[in-house]
Amino acid sequence: MLQRTSVPIVTLLLITACQPIQAPAPSATEGAVPPVITAPAIIVLPDGSACRWAGEGATLAFDGKRLNYTCSDTPEPTLGLIGDVTQLADGQLTVEVATISHGTNGFALERNEVLTFPIPELLLADGDRCLWAGEGATLAFDGNRLNYTCESGPNGEVGILGGLALGEAGLISVQKAQLGRNDQGWVVESTLDQTVAEIRGATTANAEEDGAMQANELVGVVWQWQGTTMSDDTVYTPEQPERYTLEFLPAGEVQFLADCNRGRGRYEVADNQLTILPGPMTLMACPPDSLDTEFLQGLQEISSYFLQDGNLVLELKVDSGSMVFAPAAEAAGEPAAGVGSAAVTGVVTYRQRMALPPAAIIQVQLVDVSRADAPATVLAEQVIEAQGQQVPFAFTLPYDPAAIQPNFTYAVQARIEIDGELWFINTEHYRVLTNGAPGDIEVVVNPTR
């Protein structure tokens, strides 16, 4: 809540220049390159304001809170961060934003607001760009979650383990890990404490305008992969197309499911030219017969697209092949909902360390729960047979947007049965679609025994 106090300054001193700071000695494995010398991290707020460390010398203070960052290049800062920056949880940052005015009585605090926002992107001092891996399943080593995947690894082999280390004098560091694979799965080959050059909050400025500019015929459909045909006649056909999906969002973002892993990235479209730039993704070990590698490699080679008989055809570079996708409803053998059709997507998972038997049944429903005194109305349902697969299980629940009422409440509920007995069910309420709720969600089910 904003507080309009117009409080006179408690301490008025000069703002000193920011000097480069030597990063602390890294705790790196043998042979690792030491981190570069860097200045304190720049914090970019969701509105795009870039906040820079005010230095170790004299600066302003209000109510005992030092003005640690200034968010303006003018001699008289009108926006700044007071007090310490804190990390509420992995992937989120909490700051206190202050608006400062200057009058006849000197500087005064006009208003202040405690702001917590997600951090989808980190720019490291070595130039590497790392993107948030999401809230779903991802790797963990010795209790440290792989929270970010970085561009320096062509297949996501470089990432950030754990959260941010908020040091003194605006210095922020992370543990950067080089990953590899062996017969047992993913392993950490080396680690290095790396300093952060810039923290970028989730940008909200001009989101509506950007979405309008990026709107196109790809948006509003969950596309399921039907197969890839290469120019050398090699053919890749997934047995479960619903485990390989693309969803183009209006603001130039794309979400994808590659068998047991989920990810997101950016896409650029002009006329029929299309480029997909994959970003962070989970790094679960998929079954041996998975086509996740072929699917992801294809996405990085796309050069153009066209629609044919309701399907999406993605052409690969240098005429090397093409990928074919069908709308989720048609791919599932259901009648196409036509123009305006949409779907709620996501995954069902659980936290317990156990494997499901092949006969396990996963049931997912999109329900209307607007009336507390009436049973939930089922709008869509998908039943998945495990058949040896393990969590997370991807689901797609098509619905007609015209049937969705903005003032109603909708949710996704899931359960897992084994031999007709209930083993797992969601105990939390997973709202979707209305009142700011998402259309893509992770549903965590809990054991009933």
C-alpha cells in the first residue's frame, strides 16, 4: 500500500559515484575460469526502470532506511530503492520503491511501496543470459534446485543452482553450474560463483500494445506434433502427440512441451517467416524411446510456416524437412471447436519419490466451481493411461471461450487411480481462466494413503 507521508529528509548527503568492485573469491572447481571484475548489479523493475547502486559513500536516508539505489539518470533522483533488497523466495525479489521530491525544505519522501516481483531473467557479468526454469519439475543437485538455464549451453547444459546471494555494496552472485549426462542421468561437472550484472523483473509496460502487435493466426491454439519428415526420408512420429505441443502467446512468447519436459521462449513472425528461440526448460530424464531431442532440434531450425487443411506446417531451414502440428481437439480425435476454440493446458505431478504402475489412470477435469452449494460442472475431461510413463503428465482440456463467464470461477482438478482405487488427488484449489487466473498450470496431487 502506498503511503503518502511527505516526510522531511532525515539525512541529506551527497550521492557518490559507483566504483567497480572486485567479486569475492569464487568457490569453483579446479580449472574453472574466475569471475570477472564487475560493478554492482542493476535491478530492472517491472515498469522498465533501471535502478543502480548509489555507492558506498554518503547518500540520502528516510526513516532510517538508506537510499541504496537510484532509478534515474538525473541529478535529482525521483525514484529509488530504500533499505535492503531481499529475496522472498527463489525466482522473486522484494524491494521498497520510493518516490522522492525536492522542494524549498530539501528532499522529501512522497510515497513508498514494498514491491515483490518475479525475476524471469538474469544477465551475468560474463555476458551469459539465464532464464527462469519455471515453477514445475526441474533438476536438483544436493538440495539445490536448477532455477535458471543459460544460453551458453546449446541444450541447457549450463544453469543456476539455488537462489541469489545478496552481498554487500550491491554485489549479487549465483552458483553457475556446468551440467553433463552419464548412464545415471544429469550430473554437475563443475560449479563457479558468478556475479550478476543485471536482474530483470517481469516487464509489464506496454504488454497490451506488444500483444496486439504480435497477434496472429498461430495464437489461441494448442498445437500437437504429428511428426517430422526430413529431406533424406527420415520420419519421426510420436506415439503420444499430446506430449509434444506448442502454444503461441500474443506477446511474442511461446510455451512448449517436449515429452516429460516443459519450457518457454520467444518467437518472431513476419508474413510467413517464423523463428522460435527456445528459452528455459525443465531437464527431466525422459524415457529411452522419447523423441524430445528430435522435437527440440526441429524447433530451433524453423524458418517459415503455413496452414494446410487446419494443420500447422513448419518448414525447416535449407529445405531440410518439415514438422506437422494439428490443433489439440482434432489431434485427440474430437470435433474441432472451430474459430475461437481454446484449451487449458498443464501438467499433473506429485512430489513423492515413487513410480506409478503401467495400469495407473490419470483423470484431469476442467470444472465450473462458481456455486458453492452445487456440485462442480465438468466442462472438459481427459483420461490418461500411464502405460509406463511417469510424472509429469501433460494434459489439454479444450473449451469454448464463448461459454466462459468472466464473473464465474473455473478450476482444474486431477486424480490418479490404481486398480480402481484412489491413490492421489489435488488438495489445493487450482483456478484457471478468469479473474487473472492462468490458462496453463501445474497441478500437484497428494497421496490419499
